[in-house]
Amino acid sequence: MFPVKVENLSYAYGTRRALADVTFNISQGEVFGFLGPNGSGKTTLFKILSTLISADPAAVNILGYELGSGSQDIRQYLGVVFQHPSLDLKLTVTENLRHHGHLYGLQGKTLKRRIQEVLDQFELRDRASECVETLSGGLQRRVELAKATLHKPKLLLLDEPSTGLDPGARRNLRTYLADLRETTVVLTTHILDDAEACNRVGILNEGQLVAVGTPDELKRQVSGDIVIVDSPAPEQLAPKISQQFGYVVASIEGTLRIECQSGHEFVRDVVAAFPTEIRSVRFAKPTLEDVFIKLTGRHFEEDHASQKPY
């Protein structure tokens, strides 16, 4: 049995489609990340999986329960970390954990033991008596994780968990998640490094799940190296490069993008062939952003400010 099984899930806000026929399974103990820019459907999917909004019950099965009639049963097995902190800033770390434990029926020696265990697990023992408002963003995120895992959830849901954290805190967060071997972890993110650290990744674009696989499997969809050419006249240069070298040249937001073998040699050759028509050129190995560009035809960080964060 898959802890999370979704088949042909669609969801709309009025006439605006947020999700369209999304299908995926998540295995026990897996760290699964949904990668996508604003407006891709990540937030809606997170709300559905965390039972905050209703969807077609037949389309979503969580821990053996159908969404809807089984939502109350599902919630006792969930741990949820929202993008925005849900801690009481005026209480200490231990007080936050104690009150959260009470919500899940933990008390007495059992609760005390679990608090000590998560304090150790997330390296918070020396901060246990400090008010949360005095802690850094990274430490507060650790407290959020400690709180969400206090009752030993079977499924941990994280919405943009590393947003606002410095690089060191992000690395620590990935380490903590990798250590939660008995818990299935599902996270949403727009940060490529977070997605790279997942066992598998689902790429969302405008409500559609356009690809699912391990980071390496997804990057193998891109052939060879990625070469980016900056030209004052990209539309005129693109067919010339294609004709001379035989590569498919994509023009994306004013730059030319070419997938090729031996990128360092191609960089030398293309500059030699068109020295006056190229401002700059660079190449690199494929990333998940390159996979997104290949599948959608646009840059991952493209501005979606005019869209709602679905």
C-alpha cells in the first residue's frame, strides 16, 4: 500500500483551474518533493493532502483512507509544517511542544519522553527553556519540525520548508529530513537544491504534473550539456547556429539555449563562427531547472506575480 495515492485529481477555483488530472504514488519512507514556480498548483495540492480543502474522495487516498469521510482519521497520522510559522512566540520551546502533544493525546511520562527525544533529534536541548521569539529563523524551523514529528506521524507534510532560511540552515534541514526514515515526507518547494535532495521529484506546471522521477532520472531527459548564448539579435542568430551545427536552438526570453554533447568544444566553435553576433556564452551540466525549461519552454523563475499562489 502506498501512503499517498492520487489518481486523476483536478481542482478549480471557480473558472480557474489549479490542478488538472494529477496522478502519482508516494512510497513508504520516501522523501518526495513537488517542484514548481508560483501558480503551478503546489499550494492547492498541499492543502488537499493536509485535508484543509476537500477534493474528489475517489481521487485521493492517504494512509488507506479516502479523503472526505476519512479526513478525521487521516489527521491523527499527519505532521504538518506550514510555510508560515505556527509556533507561539511567547512560549518556550518546551512549552510549545507540550501544548502540541496535548492536542494529540500525549501526556505524562510518554509526553515528557517524546519531548526529550525530539529535542535531541533536532539539537534543541540547550534551547529548550528559551522563548521561541528569541530564536533565529533556522532554529524556529527546527522547533516546527520537532513539533510536527512529536506524535510520530506516518506522513509529514512540509510547505516550502526552507523559505527564508540561510544556506547553512537549509543544509541542516535536509539532513534532518533524511534522518526521518520511518516517516514518509512530502514537501513543496521552488528551491532547486531542496528538490535535488529528495528521493523523487514531481514537477508541476500550471496545474499539471509534467514529470516524476529521481533527480538523476529527470536530468537524463536533457541531452548532454546546456549552452546558453546571449546575442543582441537572438532570433536572427538561432537559425544560423542550427544550420551550421545541426542542433535544435530554443529561444527563451531573449537568450538561445542549445542541448549538445561536449559543450566546452561547442562554445569554442560557436564563438569562432559568429564572433560579432555573440555577447556572451556559457555552458553547464543539466539541472532540474533545465528539465523544467525543456518540458515547459520557459524559465523556472519566470515572474508569476500576477497569479494567485495556487
